[in-house]
Amino acid sequence: MNRVTGKARGDSLIEMSPSDSVSDDINGFHQHASSNAGSFHQGPSGSPLTPGVCVERCESLGSSLASLAPSDHSDGPRFEAQTLEQINALTGIDKQQHSKDSVFFRDGLRRIDFVLSYVDDKDGERKQERRKVYEANLEKVGLELETEDKSESEDGKTYFVKIHAPWEVLVTYADVLKIKVPFKVNDIPDNSEMPMNWLSTPFRLPEHIMHPEADFFTAPFDKSKADFFLIDDEETFFPPSTRNRIVYYILSRCSYFKDECADKDKKGIKRLLNNGTYSAAFPLHDSRYWTKSKDSNCESERYNLYKHWAGFSCFFKEQPLNLVRKYYGEKIGIYFAWLGFYTEMLLFAAVVGTMCFIYGFLTYDDNEWSKEICSDEIGGNIVMCPLCDKKCGYWKLNSTCNSSWQSHLFDNVATVFFAIFMGIWVTLFLEFWKRRQARLEYEWDLVDFEEEQQQLQLRPEYETKCTHRKLNRVTQEEEPYLPITSKCARICLSGATVLFWISLIIACIIGVIAYRLAVYAAFASIMKDSPTTHLQVVGPFITPQLATSVTASCINFVIIMILNLMYERVAVWITDMEIPKTHLEYENKLTVKVFLFQFVNYYSSCFYVAFFKGKFVGYPGDYAYMFGKWSKLRNEECDPGGCLIELTTQLVIVMTGKQVWGNIQEALVPWLMNWWGSRKARSHPESLYSRWEQDHDLQGFGQLGLFYEYLEMVIQFGFITLFVASFPLAPLLALINNIIEVRVDAWKLTTQFRRPVAAKAHIIGAWQEILNGMAVLSVVTNAFIVSFTSDMIPRLVYMYAYQPEGEMNMKGYINNSLSVFNISEFPPANRPEDGENPYWFNTSMTTCRYRDYRYPPGHEKQYAHTMQFWHILAAKLAFIIIMEHVVFMVKFFVAWMIPDVPSDVRARIKRERYLVQEYLHNYEVEKLKLQLSQSNHNEGACAPIYPSLPQHEVLSECL
């Protein structure tokens, strides 16, 4: 083994010399040869080769290779298509028969762990040189390559480089990455059977799908103790997800420049993809999704996932999370575990929310204030003041009859109960998820997976862009770092960019508010004699308020979508500019930036309707204006029934619009792009459409593919928690969406995207803290919605303190909640123009009513707030304080009562750690005894007892 030294970055390659190999016998297993010559096991008909035939073909192959060998040996052992075709002809391998959906090299033995694709450009000499050096360096690391010529591809212009990681490379980097592997079968009995478990039978999947692997005790791999682990078969010891993770680790750190000291920035597959040297880099799916692979060595796990998980007919079944984890890795597995658990918990919130809605529907006839509004004797005789200047006339209260009835469905006593329930539900959801997460950590061997391990794995971009180095006080080694001045400048620029975009959102929201104020008068004037008012079913519901609210909500939704598309690119750009040190830090920084933007983008309009609309309107004769009186944009008023119904409308449009649009975008767009991209291949026979070409025609999942899935669900989580008091059916809509979302995500991941590179994660990352913050904020927002947006508190104050007859009912509430204004005192700027007033209005009407608690004209404190106003305000503030304290106390008590780690999981973790220490101790003792015994027999000569793995110099910044 040759060690490469003198590299300024401290990085190095595993250089494999021809003499380097792992011992042929580890744990009694005879290793297959991984060279080209090692593939000669069968003849053309599949019969074993006789010794004579083997010798004859080997001699023929040797002479052929000698004639084909290039004079320049820098290409190493890699053969181009012409060479491979002659090898296949000599060895009797039928290429068309073999390549039909195979995940192996042409020898049928070496598994394809990764595929690189590229197209030869006319002016691609520099790219060709990069590829040549990069692939030569990959071979120095020990990877084995095989190239498919463009003439073999379905488009006739794409080359495919297939990569195989031999056993030597896998064990070396398994040691580097501290990958856990089995050393003993788990002997702890599973006592997790639930009572009446038979009830869940219809929702279960077959046992081999739910538990595709046996349960083992595991320990981090150590190549110096290879015989300590249960290595039964080298080809299957590391699952494909682990193999592609190791290969990607190498690809992302391998240089594509001959003299690495000359330009340290020329490193990694990501840069090669960005500059067009390669068009794609991906691991292979193991089969087609709709049928099993005909190769018996292929597991066809993709087919099992599609059949038992991605199909919409499985929507009521449990998810095969262990199979998802095995095939895609822990990071994707934990996302689907969280999404499934969130969906299960939504069921309880949806049931309670539906019951609250049904309560509002059943108490429809007990709604006394709506009866008064709709009554001809009360609501028909109350003349209301104009809602806008000049273009709006006087109107009667009973014109809001329908909106008042609708408001009661969501604004009733059950609303308070549901707001408190959701505050507790959020806590239960987060606490039980911690327990579920702890169980998954144990089951998926992530207990000792520390973020510090991720911290060791620096991003290649950080290594290449940070030219300064300093001594690490812990490792006492030189490591790259970003100077504090550069870091501060980058953070300031990034923060300023985020603030600019948030300000842009706020400006757009102000524009939408101005639209609402300006267009309301136009709708009021147009719809006064509109033919829609005569429609029997929908006519009474189409009011200027509804038309304004719906159109403004739709405009706001369009603005949200446009700004999202623009900001996503900006967020990635400024995060790249900050040069985060690790992948974890990169994701956390991007998460915070995008979530802050999305929070303002999606929720600002709801915050406006909930907490600002109708709160600062003034009173007739002294109205408040948005930009001053010169703007003539008078602040909006709420209906006599309250602003809650408008908040409900806004929430429904934005929430359902986002979910419907998101599902269409997630499912339809990749399908259309794949359909268009593979249109040529559909005319080819299946035998010519190889596994790597099929995957190449799929969409790339991308490094941030999972990030946007989390973001979508967290935004939804905000809708059902922050504003749930205004719309109890929000959890039901979210539940229906998530049942579809789980299968849509599974379907697109299994059928429409290339296989992502496996990655480890033991928690959901920064999203956990975001969910905790939103849980706390939701208690505050719902308390304010019940107090200031809903009419619950004014009604209760009236019933208990101001009911004139002293009875516990709501009779007279409407008359009590409306103040009186003298029409003659209207300034000319506020007075309706001629022709705007309705036919029934005449000069005998001297007063109009408006929604407030003020003294009437003629009173010594006319138009000042009455004492009832202050009593109601005090009651609202008291309710907020009491509700927040009660809910927070219950939240903290529940969080304290529920341990984060289940007791049985804690016991199993301790048992496993004890066994690991015990077995390692026994292993070392037995090894020492054997060494001493052999030392005595060999007169003190200490010969190596156990097969030692080759000492590689590793391409890693963490050693």
C-alpha cells in the first residue's frame, strides 16, 4: 500500500496497488475475485466451464487485451466499450440478455453501486480531461469502473460509467464512517404485544415486508477486528444503501486535477455536475417498480415498496418503515415515520374538531343574536352607517343574516374548548413523537449517532473554499476555517437579504390590503343592483364583503406562490455564500431562512384578518385611514357578526389551495417530465433499455428534496395550530391531505425519482425546534383569536353583566352591541353620493348604527367609549392570561409526566451496551490467549493471528 503525502489539505486517497487485498478467508468465507478474469464461471449456455475451455479462453483473452491495451497506461484497468465487447464475445456473455434490468457489471458478479453519465460535447476537451483524471483518481482509491459506450444508449449520445466498490474499499470506509454492523443476534425477547392486537390485522402488512432484516446487536465497524462481526457473505454484508453512501462519500471528495496542490478547489462530483462534466450521478434502483427483477441476485425491494407502500389502495395500511429505511436510508425513513405519526395524531384532532363543528350546527336554532339580525322587527329596522366613503349607502342589518348564521358554525362555546384542546394536543403530539423517535433510534442503530459525528464530515465546498487553516485544539491537526471577519460579512449580507425579502412580502400584503379597501367600494356600488342578488340559492351569500375577501385571498395566494418560487433560489444562494462547515449546519441555516420567509408569506394575511381588520376603524365622522385621509383608503370594518368568518375564508383558501397545488406539483410535474424524457425509449425493446438508462430518464431527487417535504408539512402544521380556533375543520382537511400525501410522496419517490443517496439522521433536525416554537405560539394566537376576533367574550360579558332583564340569555345583544350616530353630523367626505342610497332610505331617518361601544349623540361624553367597552377589554385580557396559564401549565405537566425515552427502550439500550463491552472484552482476551499460545510454539515469533485488512490512506478530513 502506497501512502500519498504532502497534501496541504490533509486529505488523502486510498491507493490500491495490485498486490493489495483483503484476506481471502474472513470468518470462513471464501471471497470471489473482483477482477475481470474472476467472472469466467459459466459458458454461453450457462454450463460450467471446463478447465481446458477456461485455459483456452483466458489465453485468448490475454492476447486480446494485450493488443487492445493503450500505450498510455494512465487510464488504469478501465476498458472502453470496444474492449468490453470483445471480452464479452470471448467469455460468452450475451450483453442484451444480461443488461436487461441488471444491477451488475457485465461479468454478472460485481454490483453497480453508482452510475455517472455524460454527453460528449463538440468543445468538450476540458471536460474530457477532467473526466479522465477524475476516473483515474477513483481507480487509485480502489473503485472499479466500467463504461457503456454512447452507441449502446437509447439516445445514442449518453455515456454511462458504472462504479463498483470492492470489499477492500467498503471495509476501509465503513471504519472511517463508523458504520454499525451486526456482531450477534438480538436475544432480548420482544414483549411489545398489545392487548386485542387482532383488531389491527386489516391494517398490517406481511411480516417479511415490515421486518425485512433480522434483529442484531450492532457495533461500529473496526477493520482491525473484522472477524468479530458476523460476515457471512461479503457481497450482501453491506446493504446497497450503505454501499452507495460510501461510494458517494468518495465521489464527493475525489479530485479531478492531476496536481492537487495547484488548484485545491477542483474536487468532488458536485462541482463536476455543476460545470457540466457529468450530467448525472446516482445509485441504481434494484428493479422496475411494477415487476420483480428476473435476476435472482436482485432483491426487488423497489417492487415491494411500490406494491405494499406506494399504491393508493394501501392508504389504510401501516407503512413498511424498516424496508424504507433499508432501501433509502435513515434520513428518508425518519421523515416518513414522522409524517405517518403526525397523520395518526391528526385523527384525534380531526374527530374533536368535527364534533365542535357539529355542535355549532346542532345549536343553529339556539343562536339568539342571529335570529335578531335576521328578524324583520329588529334587524330589518336597524339602519347601519355606510361601510365606505361616498360609494356606499346606508344598509339594513338583516342583509348580513346569512353571514351571521355561517359565523355561528365556527364561533360558539365549543370554539373555546377546541382552542384549549389543541394547545394540549400539540404537546401530546410532540412528546409522543419524542418517544417514537427514541424507539426508532434504537431499532435503527442510531442510539450512539451523535451530531459530532456529522460535524467531523466537513462539506467538500467548505474544504475547498476555505484557504485559511488553524490548529484544532482537540485533534491537534491543521484544519480549514473561515476567518471571523469574512464570516461576519457573509452573515450580515445574508441577514440583509432575508430582511429585504421579508419586507417585500410585507409590502405585497399591504398592497393586498389596499386592494381590499379600494375594491370594496367598487363591489358595493356594482353589486347594489347586481342580478346575482336575485339568485335563489347563492344570491344572498354574494355580498361585497364576501367578494372582496375571496378575490383578495386568491390574489394573496398567487402572490405567495410567485414569491416562493423566487425566494427558494435566493435562499439557496445566500446559504451557499455563507459556506457552512457541515451538511447539518447547511441544512439548519437553510431551514431557518426559508421558514422565516414562508412564515411571513403564508401567515401574514391571516394575522391581518385576525388581529388588525376592524380593530382600528374609528367611528362615523372620525374614521381612520390606512395612509392618512389623503389616501381615501378607509380601514375595513368587520361584519356585525364578527371577523371570524372572514378569517375562516382566508384560512380555507390559502390552506386548501396550497395543499391541492402542492399535490399536483409533486405528482403531476415529475410524471409529465419523465413521460416526455423517456418518449424515445418507449419504442425500444425492454432488452435494450438497461437499468441505468431507465433510472437516468427519471428525475433527480436532489439534496434538498426532503427539505421541501418537511417545509410543506410544517407550514400545514402552522395552519392547524395557529388559527385553529377560527376553523375547527382544519385538522380534518389536513388529515385527508396527509393520507394522500403519504402515498403521493411514496409513489413519486418509488416511481418518478432516481434512487437518492442514502443518508443517516436520528432526528428531524431543526424542524423539531420550529414545531416546539409554533406549539407555544399557537396557544397565544388562539387565545387572542377567541378574545379579539371572535365575539365570544362580548357575548358572555353582556349575558352576565348587561342583560337588562337579568336573565341568562342573549336577548337584546344586537341592540346593545351597536352604537348610534347622528346622520346630520356626517362630513361631506364621508356622506354617500346621490343615488347610492337604497330606495327605502328617506330623510325621516336621522340616525344610523355602527359596531362599537360608544355614548350616543347628545350625551355629555358623546362618541367616547362606554364603561362596557372597558369591561369587555378587561375580560378579553383576563381570558388571554387565564387561558395561556392554564394551557401552559397543562403542557408543562404533560411534558414532565411523559418520559422522552420509553422504559423498555432504555433497558434494551443498556443491555446492548453491556453486551458490546462484554463481547469485545472476551474477544480481546481470546485473541491475546491465542497470540501467547502461538508465541510459545514459535519461540517468541509474533506472527499475525487474524487476517488484517490493508492499511489504506483514506480520503477523509476527519482522520
